[in-house]
Amino acid sequence: MRASLACSPGENTEPALEAMFGSMGAEIDARDPNHMLPLPCLMDGQGALWEAANRYLPQHPLVPILDWLHVTPWLWKAAYLFYPERSQAALDLVRDRVLRILKGEVRSVILGLRRMATTACQRGQKREKLDKICGYFEANEARMHYDQYLVEGYPIATGVIEGACRHLVKDRMEVRLVDPKPKRSWLRGMGPKPRGGNNQWLENLIPV
């Protein structure tokens, strides 16, 4: 597992992308030097990440997969545009769409949501929100062939990885910076509260 917090002076995250994808590329080359094996690539819908994957791993046979954990929240948002929160009707809608998407019926789900909005005469903010939801699915439709991924035995969600990152990276790397004022702290660890520039707080890190 690797993480990178690098950024350029203008808060550009390109150095972090280069570090992460460069590291992945080197490891993949070591494991599969002839680039013969399919490479499942799970990420969220952020366009910059997919552009970086294509830029830094152009020779690898990537299998792009939209992380399932970034699908279900959008379905809940859609359900609550039609039914009250925590209602059985909302739950039924989400359950139905989840199963259909897992069967590869993404396009049908998108069209169905738009049809429901038209039938319900949705306008204004509700219609804008639904269009945003459908637009998200349309932008990632090519990465949502979950029926095929499951047949091949590919993972479709990163829950285990994100959980590990939360405990091993976040909890271990966030050190506390103690403020001189009593009963007040910043991050876990020891040292003075940093002042000034972008990455000066890194100088206060201590081994954990």
C-alpha cells in the first residue's frame, strides 16, 4: 500500500499522481513484464484519475472499473428525489436498480430514471439533481460492466482497501501538533503548531 501527499507550489496534485502511478507501473512491470495479463483498475469517477491511468500506464491492458462504493450513493440520491428518506419505496427503488446495474443494465437504469422524472413532472432543482446523477452514470458507463467483471472474478469495490487506508495511513500519519494553550491540540503527536508555508507542517512529523 502506498500514499502520496506531494503537490506543487500551486497546489497541483500532478506530482502525487506521477508518484503513485509511476510506482504502480514499476510494480506491474516487475510482475508482468510482457503486459499479457488483464489489470483491473478500480477508482472513483474523478476524471483526472482515469486520465492519469491512461497517461502513466499506456502499455498495460487496463480493465477500468468504477468502484461500486461510488455507485450506490448516487442511487440513494436518486431515490430520495422521488420518495421520502428511509421509506420502503426508496429502499425498493435502490434495491431494484442495484440488481439491474449488477446485471449490466446501466443504460436501462439511466433511461428509467429520466422517464420517472418526466412522468413526475420534476422541474427546477430536483430535475437538475437527477440530470447530474444520470450524467455521472453516463460518464462512467464504460466502467460499469459489473456483470462481466463478476464473471471474470474481478473485484468491483475497494472497501477493504479504503478501510485499511483509514486505519493504517490516516491514523498513523496524522500526528498531533500540540498548541501552547492548555487542553488544545491539533493532530496526534508532538511538536509546535506549524506556521507559514504549504508543507512546513511536515517538519513537525515524528515517527509513530
